[in-house]
Amino acid sequence: MSSAPVKAYLDILSQPSRAVLIFLRHNRIPHTVQTVALRRGEQKSAEFTRLNPMQKVPVIEHGGFVLTESDAILKYLATVYDVPEHWYPREPLQRARVDEYTAWHHSNTRPHAARVFFMEVLMPSMLGRPADPAKLQKAVDELEQTMQKLGEMFLKRQAFLCGDDISIADLLAICEIMQPLGGGRDILKNHPNLQSWRSRVQAALGEPFIEAHGILYRLRDKTAARL
Amino acid sequence: MVLEIYLDLFSQPCRSVYIFAKKNGVPFEYKSVSLLAGEQYGEEFGKINVLRKAPAIRDGDFCLAESVAIMTYLAEKYKTPDHWFPADLQKRAQVNEYLSWQHSAMRPHGSKIFWLKLMIPRVMGTEVPKEKMDAALEDLDGTLKLFEEKFLQDRPFIVGDQISLADLVAIVEIMQPVGAGLDVFETRPKLSAWRDRVRDAIGAELFDEAHQGILSSQESAKSMDSSKLQHFKARILKKFL
């Protein structure tokens, strides 16, 4: 296996990019970061498109091996590097629980949280007018239900989404859940159990979490100042 | 106690789990859940999966949902041939890459065609507006292009020379719009050739058996009692209209 550092192509405003960056930093995996500024359309450059025809971030390159999709990247890194096992357990039943979440994440946590952020922050910024209130409310309601399901199906009475210890499931989820904060919205307002979980995740991730999410706090303050 | 697999073969992820389990000789009890009849809302099934989605398995005390998680769990437990979910780190990562991407691409875009073309007219009694249909067709077209360009390229299968979970998950999703009467293979020779290889690798008999229901859904839609399908109405309004 290559001992070359990981080259990570990221935009810190992208939720899955943050998850990969936090993982790299928290686990002290040797890496370099190449920023791909989505707001400036850098993902559409000829060079980046050659690297990833999907024109999405994050992407990693490791000794010539190119990989996209944050959960595939996290599972690869967790296996290649000597990280604590709780990130992606080897025991089959525990691993199945993490795989169950990372699958469900794609059709639930990710699109529903991203949609609220898109409508509240990105769309107004691009179009110069606020989103349709009825459509926004529909997106907010859907996200509310998804948070409910997150608690019922995954967190339940556990400390973390897939068991007693933090895993890549929590990392992926938290980055999505933080995103609407950029528009000043705390989507866990009605979910005290998830709020406790969020605190535990933040505590476990430490400094890399705070650094990575600084951009959202600044965005929130900018949004608030504009209103 | 034998492994229970809860399935409805109209559902794409149910088909992939079914094919995988049968192909690999996994001993299991087939538990039918008719999604059309709303059986996923029954009390028993709620104990298997609180979110009431199929496929789901019950292995002793262990219940699991999400087809991808189920198949990788079964691959490990029953030590299926390596090519399904390779031990090689890079190959495995490439399988995971496809399984991840498809959730927001092949799956919703293929599924949508099935709903817009077949289910919604049956449940709601009206055809879907042309712009909506055209937009959905465009999305699927774009996805299939990306699939050929990035995931297939010049390879026989998505990851190298042999079939893997990636191909299996891909084919069942692509067959869904076919079931609704949209022959996506007609104008795509590369995709067709891949489909033939996948069908061969799975075994034509098993492949055809698993897809019998979906491929005859245009016929069965005609005889479907729309009053029994009304439990889909809320979801349709929320999701598609």
C-alpha cells in the first residue's frame, strides 16, 4: 500500500468534504488539501473534470489511485491507515450497522438537510430573492421527520448512531446536520436527544470539528447581518 | 433459526438481495411483503424495520435494513466468492464508490420513471404533465451517460473482469424503468452488452425469475384495483407532484 500522502480535493463548504477533512486531521493521516471552490465553478474546469467526471467533491488521490464519494473514501482511509477500530468496526454485526447508516444517509440526512440549506442560503444568494415560503416549509417539514427517524431508528438509547462509540456514520451525519446553521437554522431544536448526541460528537472530534465548521458560523453571521 | 429475508420483487433493492442470496446459495426463508398492498405497515413488519422499508433481514435477534448493508453482511457471513465484494482495498473502494453514487443518481432517476409512467396514472387516475416526464427522462439519460463514461468505460464490468455488487445493484435499478415500458437499452449498445454479461454472470434463469414481476407490471397495472393503491397518494403528492 502506498505510503504517499493523501491528496484531498475539497471545498470546506461541502458537507462530505468536511467529513473527509475532519477524518484526515483527527487521525493525523498525512495529507495535502487542494481547494476546489464550488462557488467559483472550479469543479467544472477541464482539469478537475478529468479527475472526476461527476464534477463533485470530495475526491482523494492516493499514490495514483483516485476515489470519489465520501463514504467510500472514509471506509478506504479507515482500512488503509491505522485508525482506531471504532471508526469502521471489523466485527460484522457492528460493521453492518455502520453500513446500514451510510446507505440510509444518502437518501435521507444528506438530501433533506442539503435542500434546506440550498433553499435558505444558496438560492437567495444566487437568485437575489428568498425561496418560495411554501416550498421551504415543505423542505423543513421533511427534514424534521428525517431527524425524528434518525433518533428512532439509529440513535435510540445509544451514545452514538451505531453503538457506544463514534463511527464514520456520526461524522457524515454531523456535517450534514451542521449545514443549515449557515442560514441560522438549528435543525435539532426539537430533538434534545440528538442535541446531546451532537455535543458528544463535537467533543469526540475536538479541534478539527471546530476548524472545519468555522466557515458555517461566519456564513451564519453574514446572513444574519444582511437581514 | 433460519435467516429471514423480507422481500417484494417489485422493489429494486429487494431484487438485488434476492439474486445475491439465491446465486450464492444462502439458506433463507423468503418472507413476502407486498408493498403494493401496504403490508409494510403491518405490526409484525414494524418489528423487523421501524422505518417499514424492504428489503430487511432478521438473522436470529439481528435485524438489518438497506440492501447494500444486507449484501455486504451476507457476503462476509457466507464467505461468498471474492469478486462480489473484493478483499483488495482499491477494488473494494471502487465497489463502494458505485454503491454510494447510485443512491442519488441511478436509484431515484430510474425509480421516478416507473412512478411517473406507471404508478401515478394508476393511483391518481391522470397522466403526468409532459414537462415533468421530460425532465425525468433527461435526468435518467444524464445518469446513464455518466454510468457508461465513468463506471463502465471499456471494462466488462464496473470493477474489472468480474461481476460485483456494483453491477448487481446497477442492473436492478436500470430494469425498473424498463418495466414501465421505457427500453433504455434500445439506443445504448454498450449498456446492452453489459446487461447481457451481467445476466449471464447471474444466470439467465435467476435473472429472469427475479424480474418477471417488474417486467409484467404494465400488464398487471391494468388489473390493479386503484382503490387499494390509495395509500400511495400522500407519498405521491409529497414526492412527485
